[in-house]
Amino acid sequence: MPNDATADLVRSLVDATGPADGWESLAMILEFGEGFRSAYGYAYSPGDVIAPVACKWSSIEAAVDAYYRPGDKLPVKILVQFDRTAGKYEVTFEDTDEDRWAVKPKNFRTMREQLRPKFG
């Protein structure tokens, strides 16, 4: 996967989530379910302000498709983390565990911290 495809994916997520007012970092989960696609996550702002974010799949589809050739097996999820202030990003793939990064009512507080970009 060329770095260009990764940068394009991050850029498309930033653009698709709407105005970037005040946030410093972003964590987005791209989910490839059977018969559906979704993109959701969190924007992290100074002062520990965390806002849920999502975007329409159609607004990121071209960038996601740039990762794969037709016929390639897709992962079940991709986690994209981006720190705007540091200019760093990371993309992590999950090939089999559909419950990885699952945000549920009883774990959303801990999960949003687990997803927070932390580049050492």
C-alpha cells in the first residue's frame, strides 16, 4: 500500500466528518460488514472534549477502494488514527475479529480512550 493511499484515506475522512473546528486528533473505524459499510469514531479536542463523528460511506469510498485491487479480501474493520497537531497517522487492520473496537453503551467511555491516537 503506497503512502499516498494512506494520506488520501486520512484526508477523505477528515473532509467527510465535517468542519474540523478545534479538534486535534481523530480515530475512525471503517467497518466492512456483510452487505453494509460504515465509518464512525471520535474527534478529540483540547480539554478532554471528545465528540462522536461519522461520515457517509460514499464520501470516502474512492479512498478506501484505493487500498484494494478488485478481488482482494477485505478486512472486517480498519482503524484510522490521525493526530493533526503532530501530523502523524496510523492505519490498523482487523481481518477476523468483528468485535474488535466494538463501541457499545457499557464500554463507550473506555473504548473512546483506547481508540485515542497516541503516537510515542
